[in-house]
Amino acid sequence: MSRIKEIRLSVTEEMKFFEPYFRKAVKSEIPVLNFITNYILRRKGKQIRPILVFLTAKLLGKPNNSTYTAAVLVELLHTATLIHDDVVDDAYQRRGLFSVYAIWKAKISVLAGDYLLSKGLLISLKNREYELLEIVSAAVKEMSEGELFQIQKSRSLDISEEEYFKIIEKKTAALISACTACGAKSVNANNEQLNLARQFGLHAGIAFQIKDDIFDYKSEKRSGKPFGNDLKEKKLTLPLIHALERASIADRKRIIRSVRKKNISNRDIREIGDFVKSSNGIDYAVEKMNFNKSKAIEIINQFPASAAKDPMISLMNYITERKK
């Protein structure tokens, strides 16, 4: 049995109730919206975010109606942002399948994403979950800022390591941190527990994104992510940033010139990949990823033993060891 399936077993009952709740949440009277949401539901991913909500709630208490609202809220937000991201990135594939954007184009995709965001707002208000809504709304703000900052830096191609971490904390870690914070808040965690849950989510999110960025230098067969996809989108990630910081002026100019090309070739991508590997860029990224994994596990070990503790540690191992 795979590690992620073992982790899901620890929240089997919660996920069994969550899935019909989520299906009901996305249902619409407009046929095209139902076509889109059914398409999304048929190709759902590993659902790490709702799993995190339930695990955090079980770590600190007993999941309840508020927990289910939190899980639906973060999954609606996550799904909406994936749809919007594909429009922003002009991406025709998601998890090896056609994206919503590829099938329904930009206008419908943006509106479908907006619909999912609005459903999250309405569910929160209907259930009077104002504190959960505040947590998630703050994450939306961070994610939007992170995306815009990354677009700005992709144009100038002068991103530093510090700026890279600022981007991934906003783009990825903010939502993971919102998941763990919502899980904690749903079971009335105290301020100290809530802060620890946030910090766990922050380190988990950073580790998750670094792992994703490492995949850009792996073959598509191994990772499921198109080889060199970040480079084609002019996104400088940690492996390349570290390699460039150690490079000679001549090598740095040569690599940046290749990344700037309007139509970067597979040969260019392979050459950049070889440069990153020879400069220990991937090893450095793995080191930073494992540092954040260790910090996340340190936080979990501060909590008393519970049915959720080992699965949360196992989830951190999954995040950093996954193949795709």
C-alpha cells in the first residue's frame, strides 16, 4: 500500500463524509458549471489539503461540523486557484490531463474559478464560520501577491534566494498553513496550538513547493510534471537560483540568456539542467527541503500522542519523498 493511501486510512470516516459534502457544495443550476465541476471531481488529486484539515483537527480534538466546513472551504479555494493558475500560466495540462482552461478556454475558466470561490464564501457565511473565512481570505490575499510578485520577477530574471522563499511562502505555504490553522480553529484550539499548527503548515508548504521545483529537473516519466516547465515559464526556482549565485559572471550571463529566449528549446533546458546539477543546485534544494521537513516534524512532536500524530509525520515524509 502506498504511503498516501496509508495516511488517508487515518481519516477514512472523515473523507467518506467530506466527498458528498463537497459534491453538493459545487452543484449548480447552470449546466456548463456542472460539466466543469464533474470533470474536476472525476480527476481529483490526492486531496492533501482536506486531509491536513482533518488530521490537524484530530491532533487537537474531535472533528465536527466546523471541521467539515473548513475542509470544503479550503478545497474550493484550492480548486479555484488551480483553474485560475492554468489561465495565468497558459497551461493546457494538469496532472497529465487536459486542464479546464484547455477545454473551456479563458473566459469560462475564470468564471468557473470565481464561482467556486463564491461558493466557499457563501458556505462560510451560511454556517457563520467567520474565523475560518478570515483565515482563508488572508491566504487568498497572500497567494495573489505571491503570484504577481513571481510574474514581476520572471520578467527581470533577477530573483534572489530570499525573494524565492517569499514567493513560495505566499503562493504555496499560505494555503497549506490555512489548512492546518482551519483544522485547529475548528476544534477550538488555543492561541498557542493555533500558532503551532500554522507554523507546521508553513514548513510543510515550503517543503512541498521545493520538492515540486526539483521535479522541473527530472524527466516527465518520473515526475508527471512536464520537463523544464518552470524554465519555459521563465520561473527561476531554488536549484537554479543557487547555481547562478555560485556561477562565474560569464556562466551567469550565458544561462540567463538561454532562459530569456522567447522559445526556449529542449536542448537549452537540458544544458541548464546540467549546469544546475554540476553546481549542486539540486542537492542544495534537497537540503533546504529537508530542513523544513525537520522543522515541521519538530512542531508535531510537541503535541501529545494521538491517532493523528504519526500520520502527520508520515505525510511530511510523503511530501519530500513523493515521485510526482
